[in-house]
Amino acid sequence: MMHRLISDVILRYSGSSGHNELDDAAELHIEGNSIAFSTDTFVVKPVFFPGGDIGSLAVSGTVNDILMKGARPAFLSLSLVLEEGFPLEDLERILESIRQTSAKANVEIVTGDTKVVGRGEADSIFINTAGIGTILPGVHVSGSNARPGDAVIVSGTVGRHGIAVMSERGGLNLKGGISSDAAPLNEAVLPLLDRFKGAVHTLRDPTRGGAATTLNEIARSSDVGITVEESAIPVDEADNAVCELLGFEPLYLPCEGRFLAFVEPSTAGEIIKFLREESGCREAAIIGEVTKTAAGVVQMRTLSGGSRILDMPSGELLPRIC
Amino acid sequence: MNGNILKKLREPELIRRLCDRLSKLDVPEKVKIMEVCGTHTMAIHRMGLPPLLPPHIRLLSGPGCPVCVTPGSYLDTAFEMAGEYGITLVTFGDMMRVPGSKDTLSLLRSRGYAVEVVYSPMAALELALENPGRDFVFLAVGFETTAPAVAATVIAARRKNAGNFSILCSHKLVIPALEVLVDDPEAAVDGFMLPGHVSAVLGSEPYRFIPDKYSRACVITGFEPYDIVHGIFMLLAQIESGEFSVEIQYSRGVRPQGNERARECMFEVFTPVDTVWRGFGTIPGSGLAVADDFAGFDAGVRYPVKTEPFPEPEGCRCGEVLRGIIEPPDCPLFEAVCAPGNPVGPCMVSSEGTCAAFYRYSRSFDTR
Amino acid sequence: MKITELVPPDMAVVEADGISMEISLALVEDVSVGDYVIVHTGFALEALDIGEAEKTLEMLRDISKSDE
């Protein structure tokens, strides 16, 4: 429903300067400079979750969107909407988290805004961040750039963030190795692009709807088919256990510190080695490939040797997960 | 050490070899197997089994999806209660998108009604205990796997004097539906893959009429991929030999006598009643209602409302799908009009519904 | 899931693959720490018989052997 809201309604009202590729960030050209520009609003509930909080998420989310456009994030804006009565110590904790995450991401927050609304007029705290960065020379990554034969790579285990947030809901009181993966990806992505440049055709971080949704979006944007191997997809054991309990699938739960890369097949092996050994992405893996046939469809070969379609999720995605 | 056995059972190499054996089986004549339970339908599709089945085996889905068979009027009743009495509705997640005649719980929530999702009925009780100023109604849906848990929760609610907690009961019993199914000449299946967790409660005895009176194969099956393949092998063996019985594949979880304590709990709080199944109409003795003793926890009694009769959607053939008479692509609405994003009937609404599972995992697609 | 702790009167802590949660034992009898149970909607539904699981594993290994 969100997809239709955006494509059927919202896009009609936005300017038509060709920036409607529906990538995470817009690619702009201003006086000869190629710039990536992105914005996101964060409404996650609960505000504090295992492995992070709305602050670390707000910085990582926008920083990663800029990175997914092949750009080096430089500056962020930070806007807060606070519900009257939101505890000061919680706010300070979130601001400290924002400070630390920005330092890790090597970005500066240069402008912002804060509003306070009456009790009940906003739930706790909402945060918007917008960011800009310069696109690296020789790099052109886009969701519509994936080509038949490309290797599909994931930078680490999937579903962590979604599981961390869901585990706090529904009265289950789950304890254990659950932790959001929310983190800025600059230390992995920038060296990757620097080294492999044009061999990287597409980058996308699988947030809302998880890796399965992102794969479907790219299949449609690039008009290609994608096949993945279930056995190759890295999932944390504890996350699998939670998914089984709650009836979810890790492939459909958001990640906030992972990226999918579609790369020139001849470079795939080298890229995996690079990610695992030099970029801290120890579970990076080749999970599939792009095909010419069955354009727009994502299929998965299952553990049992069978196959199924990995469809777009239908209906309500989990509310307030980012 | 014990947990190792469960891990070994799940090894990918084992399931791959089992599926390979299955796919190479020579099945001489057409065989129709019905998996009764929605969880089996989902598991079968998620493991990617349909493309692996040898040509003569057909798997049909049955009515064991509680969300699918819950009448739309149940939701209308819940919405009326929320509107008229200002109660908070508490529900399992898979009920959120089921359409009543006008609304879904999800839409209601977005309009400011109080709707909470929980994974356990006990969590619903806890919400009530933590919020004494509000009234909570738990939407009690599900078969004999879930009904004992809800019953235990109601017993706990009485013990803790949770005067602001009640349930709107729409629990259903599997056996009466099976009696209707197996008696239906149109729904001629050769064997039944019986639900593992319902059977953990019921045991194997209550299913005896199926092989004894109707000469069909029965295997109580677990939900892991290896369970499902094992169950299919056992069903085929019965069908081939012509010797029918109720076998327990899921022997690690199901005893022939079932779980008596769970049954006692269930029948302390609930009594069997006639009830409507979406797609089947009324089946005698097939549902549960709150017993008089616990009337204080029956939302239907505490918050009376009037609801209109629920109109079945036009052209919808869910009834035939639920009885295994047709498959999803045989319904003219399938895919063209009725899809997970825009479900018409119950088989598409629930994520465990036959049509939803087929659409999401197995539908054919054009190569462009 | 495996029972790691009993919480009287009728709850227990169960664990699997590094995650743990509290569930009700209201529907089962005679379970102890170290036993495995089937968990459904926050309740233990039945004890898992590991001996039977071993038998299942044996049977499956037999079935999966190719007869080439």
C-alpha cells in the first residue's frame, strides 16, 4: 500500500526533473558537481531497542542512503519533533547516540530544527534527517543498472534490525543474542567503490520489507530476473529462532546496517574476499545472480532443492519499524 | 546433547536427499493428498516442495486455516464492540488484515481505535492487568492447538480477578470439519496429512473413523521440511498397500492418547456448539463457546451488539478451495481480481490461506 | 525449546539457539529442567520425546539412502 501511495499519489505532485528513479537518494548535478541528496523520517517504536535507538538509526539511515548512490556522505540536517513530556534524559541519550554515530559515519550535522507538540500530538519523538554527499568519480550505481550475469552479494546477516524491534513487542519478553544491525556503512562501501568502481552496478540497503523486497524492486527497475540460493543467505541462528517463533521470514525483515551489491561476475570473488578480510563484513556472501529470463521476478532455490517465488510482501508491512 | 538430534534432523543434506528420493518416486496412479492444516500449506510452499513432487501426486489444501474459516461477521462484531463500548481489541497478528464487511483491524487501528497485537493470550491478560482503567477483549481464534492456551488464560484471569478482560470466542474443532470433508463425494482425496500440533492435544484416536469407515490414509505429520516429506512417504506407503490407519509421523511430539490435561483445560472453559465455517456453512458441534461458568469472561455476553448478516463476495469460490475441490488457479478471480494486496475471499486473506500461499510462492509467471 | 529454569507456580524459562523467553506450563505435567517442549503462543503444548526424534532420524536416513 505504501508503494502505491508513493507512486500513485505523491510522485504526481513532485517535480518532473527526471529524479523519479525511486532510488534511495537523488542524483543531482549542480554546476558540474554530481551530488547525492536524501532524506528520511524515523518513527521507530520502541525508541530504544537492542543494539540501537532512534538516534543511531536516524543517522545511519540517511548516511547509508547517500552511500547507496555511490557518494561520500558529508553533511546532515537534523530535525526533531518531540511530544511534550518526553523525558529529558531519554532525549540526551538519543542525542549522544546521534553524536557517536555521526562520528563513526564521518559526517557533520550542520543544520536542524526542533519542535515540541502537545501531549498525545506526536508519539514520543520523530526524527528527520537529510543528507548530501559527492558521488565518487567513475562510479554510477543505480537500481536500474543491474545486468544479466551480475552476481548478487549481501554484506552480512539479514533481518537483524526487524527482529530486534519486533522482539520488543507483543509481550514476549525475548532475551538473548538479538541486536539491531543499525550502523553506518561508510567504512565498507567507500573503499569498495574506490577499489572496484564501475564493476559495482547497484547498491541498495534492504530496509523496509527486507532483502526480498529490495531484490524485487531492483528486478523491476532493471527489468531483469534474479535467482538466489537459500543456503547461501547468511542469517544469525538466534534471529532464525525468533522468526520461527513469530512466524516471520528473515528475508522480509529490515536491515539497517547491510547492503546488497550487484557486481560484474568476474569481480565477485575478489569483492567477497575484500569485504570479508578488509571491511569487517565477515559474513558477506554471494547469494545469487541476475538472469535474462523471468524479468521482474525473484526466485529462490530452497534448502530442499526445490524452488519458490520470493514475492513482494503484500499488505501491511510491520508498522513503525524504522 | 539431546538438542543435537534435532539439529541433525535439520541438516540441509538430509532434506536434499529426501526430496531427491521423493522426486524420483514412480507413482503409478494419480494420488490426491490433502494437507488439512494452514501451517502445513505454508511450510510446503516455503520449502519449495511443489516443483519437486512426482507428476501423479497432487497436494490439496484443506480448511485448517482458522483465519480463513472465521466468518466475516465475527470481525464486524468485534468492530461494533470497539465502537460502541470503547474497548481495546487484542489479537494475534494474522487477524489484522482480515476484512469484515467494511473494515479490517489494521484500518481500524489507523483510524485511532485501540488494537494491540500479541503472540500469546497471556500477553493479552497482562495488558488487562496492567491497565485496570480500560476494558480488553481478546479475539480467540484457532483450533485445538490454541484453544487450550486461551482456556488456561481465562482460568488465570478468574484467579487474578481480571474484571476488565474477556474473550470473543470463535474457536473451531478440526474433527467435525473432517467428518464433513471425508463424507463429501466431490472432495475425494486418497489420504490426509493431519495437523501435528492439534494432534498433540487430541491424540490419534479421534481420527480413526477416516481409515476405518472411509478407507483413506492418515498420517499425523510435523511441520519441519523433513516431517512433511516423511509424512508423504508414509501416506504413499499406506495408499500403495491398501492398508489404512492413523499413523503418527510426528512421534516426538504426539502421543496416541494426546494431551489430556490440555483437553481438560479446554473443556473446563468451553463447550462445543454448532458454528459457521466460511465456505462450509454451519457444521454441527464444530465450534467452541464460553461455558456458563465463565460467562463473565465472554465478551459476547458483556458487550452485546447487533451485526448485519455478512454478504459473501460475489464470484468467490473459497468454499470449493477449502474443500479441496478446486485449486486456486481454477477460480476466475485468482490473480486477476483477488491477490494478497487486494484479497476478495478468506483463502487469499490469510498468509496461510491456500490461495495466498499459491500466489506468493508458486504461481507461474511469464518469461519476457 | 529446552527448559532451562522452572518459575513456580506454573511458568518456565525456555531457550533455543541463544534466545530465551518465559512460557506457561499450565497445559503440561511432569516436565523438568533439561526437557524439551513444543512451544505455541506462549505455552508448552507437549513434551518432546527425544528418543522418538532419534528413531525419526534413523528412519529418514534409511529412506534417504539411494538404492543405486
